[in-house]
Amino acid sequence: MSQDHPAVVEFSAEQWRKLTPHERKLVLRIVNKTGVTQNVNVAYDQSLSFGDRLADRVAEIGGSWGFVIGFGVVLVVWALLNLVMLPLHDRFDPYPFIFLNLLLSMLAAIQAPIIMMSQNRSSARDRIDAQLDYDVNLRAELEVSQLHEKVDHLARLIQAGAGPPPTLE
């Protein structure tokens, strides 16, 4: 333990080598008293490309009740037009709605990978968030360790006859 800075946790060369580069960076941030926390959403959203934002928007719309209800209305109108409302010779997709099936298949073929891309980005954001949680927890653990060192240092001073610690009043 350093006499100049009793609250600084010292690492042996072996302990320092065992730390990952990320953990070393975090320790240096603690020593330099710089912050660890950051808003993942802001940092992540700034890194998204136009295609990423478009995929997220498609997934947001495609997974909403508004889309489900609106699409249901389109299907009912399509069926009514081709079964009842249009004369037999003007029906553009008579029963069993082969053209509608083709359109639905193409929509599903396009929409599914786009939604999966959005979910993959959501998973990536969750991993970043978990890493930041780890950083904060590690920093808290090191800060608690520093507080223990301070208390131990004060206890040694008292036992050595330096007298009671000064009051806060």
C-alpha cells in the first residue's frame, strides 16, 4: 500500500498482466477519477447507418397492432372485392387468391430478415449494456476496496497511538 495515497489499490506486475485491456483501462479511469457510466442508447444510435435505422423502423411497424389490424383490413377488402363486390369478369384475383398468396409470401420473405437484423442489433445493444454494467460493478468493487484500505489505514494509525481520528464537526 502506498504511503502517499493509502486509498489507491496497488497491483503487482502479475495481477496487472491478468487484467484484460478493458479492465486495465477501467482501473486507469478510476485512478484518474474519470467517469465510467454512459448512455448506451445515445452512443449506439449515433453509430447506426440509414439501413439499420430503416430495419428498426420496419420491425417497429411490422410488430405493432396497427400493422396487424391494418393488414387484416386489407385482406378482408381484397377478399370482398374478389368474391362479392366486383363482377365476375373484373375480379383481379379470384378465389383461391393466388396473387394474394404470392404477395404475402414476398412480404414475409422480405420482412423476416429485416426483423432479424433489428433483433441482432438489439442483442448487440444488450451486450454493450451488460459490459457497461460490468464496468460500473467493477468500479464499485474497487472503490469499496479503497474504502476498506482507508479504514484499515486509520485503524493502524489509532493502534499505533496516533490518537482518535478527527471528528467531522
